[in-house]
Amino acid sequence: MSQTMQPRTSADTSTALPEIGKAELRAALDEVMLDSLSPAVAVLIIIFLVLVYVYARQPRAIAVPTMLAALLALAVNFVCGILLYHRKIPARYANPLGAALAVLALLHRLVYIALLRDPAPTSSMILTFVGAGFLILSTPWLVAVLLSTLATWVALALLFPAAPGWTENALLLVSAIGLTVIIHLTRLNSLRRQELLRAQNASRNQELEQRAEALETFYQNERSRRALTETLYEVSRALSQTLDLQEVLGLILENLARIVAFDRGSVMLRQDNVLVIVAARGFPPASNPLQIRVPIKEGDVFEQICQSKRPLIIPEILDRLDWQHVENLPPARAWAGIPLIDAKDAVIGMLSLTRETPRVYTEDEAMFALAFAGQAAIALQNARLYSELGEAYTQLERLDATKSDFITVAAHELRTPLTIVRGYSHMLLKDPEINKDFERSEMLRGIYDGAMRLNDIINSMVDMAKIDTRTLQLYFLPMSLVDLLHGLAKGLEEALEERHLTLCISEGWQLPVIEGDVDALKKTFYHLLVNAIKYTPDGGKITVTGRALEPGECDMPMGGVEIVIQDTGIGIDPRFHHLIFTKFYQTGEVALHSSGTTKFKGGGPGLGLAIVKGIVEAHGGKVWLESQGYDETTCPGSSFHVVLPLVQAEEQI
């Protein structure tokens, strides 16, 4: 036994990731790429529809060729969308198709530049570059897109050198290419890491299965296990008072089937003068085993078990004249009955194990069944499962730490190119020549707003990483939640007006001053208000109320405050109430979300409510959701409750 049950060495527990074949990894990335094409094609169709409308307002010499080019691109994307919807495109063609669509979109803008003989439309190509870097998961295909576009653009610059702005737009183009490469490499590395972790999980599961098989073989072949089984039975009887009997009855068959083979098994409890089946395994569905009642007769097998309080083995059922056959069940041949004994040493039922072939149960099998019939076997099983779960939770913590590290590194790496894009776009917005051209100015404004949006996402990623790693630093000072909420409401006035929403904050509040981190709580209520705006249809209403809590109320020993943000939005299904505060969780179909921070059902990284939960709990508070359900027609709405203590505990401060 010492040779069979060797402890694991440090090399066995290495967390090194397994190798994955290039073909397997490529196939997995192609599947991810194929799944990403459908929403990308939908976005391109919308963009080209808008461009057709815009080009129609241009002079005829420009409008005709540009509209034809846009309509051609629209037709190609529409056909691709149909093929993708019907799953007619193999995954191996996903990257070439994505590259072709990106080239088509970029070529369309290059045609527009050639017709205008002006490099101004170059700025609108930046979002296409960034989208291609995120979408295309094949570096050669992405490089082909970037080089072909850059070569064409340089050719146009040489063909029309007299037009102003080539230098500035060249800088924009190079910056966009750099950002595209960074985004592509970051996402590609992330997906590769996910595939490696998935392979590691499969490898560990296989290892656990092999160890379980080895242990099962060991216990089946080791003849000395009988003494161990008898000891477990005695311990199970001693521990029966501390375990729930109903739970034990439900688990007996599930655990026993792993080591003792049987065709039909049932847990039968005594109720007056009948035996009732409360758990069954292997019965035909039409037999309704839970409805079976077996009368207890004098001298039958159950009476013998009650008298001996020991297992009863019947080698051949056909030899028992007193055997009670049950209709709709195959004939039994070999049988074993195991007593279920409570803390008072009384037999309250039995474990019935039936074989439909004349294969006799052995004494060893009966002793195993006897151990599992006791509640102590379940306690030992739970102890083993708890140990395995502890290892699994440790591994999950490592994986979660790795994910948090990746988020931190990715956010840091994205900030540098993003700062360049923000800086140059902001400088160009102040250029008088660019401001004279409304179209170019609007395009630059879109780039700048997009960069600011990306900056907010990166900040959220950093906040989430700090919460995960418990490195979030809070500075508690006396503060007024009323003033904070009014300040946030002013900052959201434009978004509320755009969506025709009404934000009502009670006037004349008498809320007490609390100790809290102003910046952190500002983020908390900002995310909650933005969440309410996003999931409230146009014309809806958002109400913010608050009240003071007495000492001891809501588990606040020194008292506190409760803020409730209630909306008339689409609501949230109660099944998902416990999920919305988790990282990256998205309600509904992500591909159908609109873009924008406060657009209706607007998309996002899914970090807002997770950040809210982390900050509130870091303050020693609580946050929860109340919603009757999800319905976009009746709009039942949602209510988010935030409870914060008046005074922070010394260990938190």
C-alpha cells in the first residue's frame, strides 16, 4: 500500500501549462474568429447604409462612384451575413474573410480620398484599423491588410502631393497601425492563454480520473479492506446523530454505485407496516419506483434484517418462496439487503440491491454497502470532497490571480498608445484648418470620444484588478452622499436629456454624514446611475431615495444610510440576480447591444456592477438588487439598494 499511495512531489503539482498543437490552437482561434464575424458584418452593414445616405448629399462627380462602391460593399457584407447566419462558411476561412471585409472597408475610404484628392477621410479609417486588429486573429492576414492599405495610401499621397494635410494624416495612420498591432497581439495572447488553461483543466481532470480509477482498483483488490470497512461502519453509526438522515438516504445509491455493481438499487424506509422507496437507481422509468409500497410480513427478508441488524445476502431469488415480486420490474436473481440503523440502534429501513443475473454478492461487497449505509460514510465522503474542492479552489485562485495580472498588464500597455491617440486627436481638434472642415472635425471628435471611452474602460479594468487583488486603497473622510449624488446628476444631464429620461433626487434630505472615500463612492453611484439609464427605455424615470438606518439595522452596529436607485427599465430576471455583480457579466445577447455609455441597452465590458460590489464591501456595506423580472414591454424596473455604515471600523481605516 505504501507503494500505491505515494504522495505527490513538487514536480507533480507543477502549474506549467501543457503544450497544444499548432493545428489545434489554430482551429480554436478560427472558431472564435468565425463567431466574431456575425456582429462585425452587422456593424459594417449599418455603417455602409449610413455612408450611402451621406454620399448621396455629395456633388454628383463624387456621389456616383462613392455610392456605387458603398453599395457594392453593402451587398458583399449582406451576402456574408446570410452565409454566416446559416453557418455556410467553414471556420478555416474566417480569417481570410475577415481580412477581405476589412480591405473592402478600407479600400472604400481610399477611393473616397482619391476622388476628393484630399487626405482628410484618413481619420475615419482609424476605427476600421482598430476593429480589424481586434477581429482578425491571424497575424499574416492582419499584416497583409495593414501593408496593402498603407501602400495604397502612400501611392495616393505621391499622386496628389499638392493637397494639404498629408503629413498630419500620415501620423494618424501610423498611430492607428501601431494601436492596431497592440490590440491584435494583446487579444491573440489572451485567447492563446485561454486555450492553454482549458487544456490544463482537461489534463488535470484526466489525472484525477486516473487517480480515482487507481484508488478504486486498489480498494477492490486489497483483501485487507474488510477491517477498514467494518471500522467505517462503526464510526458512521456514532456520527449518525449529526447528519441529516434524508440527505444520507439520497446519497447512498449515488456513492455506492461506484464500488458495488447492481442492476437496481433502492433506499426503503419503514412506514408502519410497509416499506416505501424514497430513492432509486436503475429502475425502468415506467415502473414509478417512488410509488412502490412493499408490505412487511412476518418472517420476510426485512424482518430477518431487523432481527440480526446485519446484511442479508440471497444467492438465488428463485429459491425464496416468500419473495414478493413487484409488477413491471424485471425478475430478480441475486439480492442483498443492508440495514439502515439510526442513533438509537433501531432499523428504520434497508438498502435493497438487486441483480438480474445469478451473480452472488460477496461478503466484501456487503461490507462496503454496509459502510455506505451508515451516515458516517457520507461524512467521510464529504471530507474527501472537501479536500479535493480545496485543491480546486486553490487552482482557481491562481487562475484568477493570473487573469487579474493580465488585466493590469494589458491596461498598462494600452494606456501608452491610447495617450498618443488622445493627445494627437486633441491637438488636431484645435487646428483652425481642421475646424473649418465640419466632416473632418466630426470625425476627429469621434476619434477623441472613442479614445476617452476606451480610457474609461481601461480605468475600470484597473479598478477591478485592484479589487480582485485586494490592493484597492481607500481614504475615509467625512462626506455627504446627498451632495455627491446631486453632483453626479448634473454631470449626467446631457445623457438624460438625450434619452428623454427623468432623474428625481429627493430634495431636503436629512441624511447623516458618513465616513467614506469620496472618489470611490462617486464611481459606485456613477455606475449605478449609468446602469439605470442604459436599461431604462426613452421617456422613463429614475428615482433616487435614501434614509438613515438605526444602530443594528441591516447589520450596521453603529447605524448607517441606505440609498435606493429605482428605475422604470426592462428589469432583470430573478435567475440572474446573483450574477450581475460578477465580472464581465452581460445581460441579454452581447452582439445585440448598442454602443455608447448611456445608449439604451448599451454594451460595455461588464465591470461596472462588479466594481460597485467591491467598493461597497470595502466600505463594510452591502449592495443588492430587487426586480420582479425581465420584460421589455411592461418594464417592471429594478431597484438597487446600497447600505453604508456611518463610521468605518478601525481595521478598515
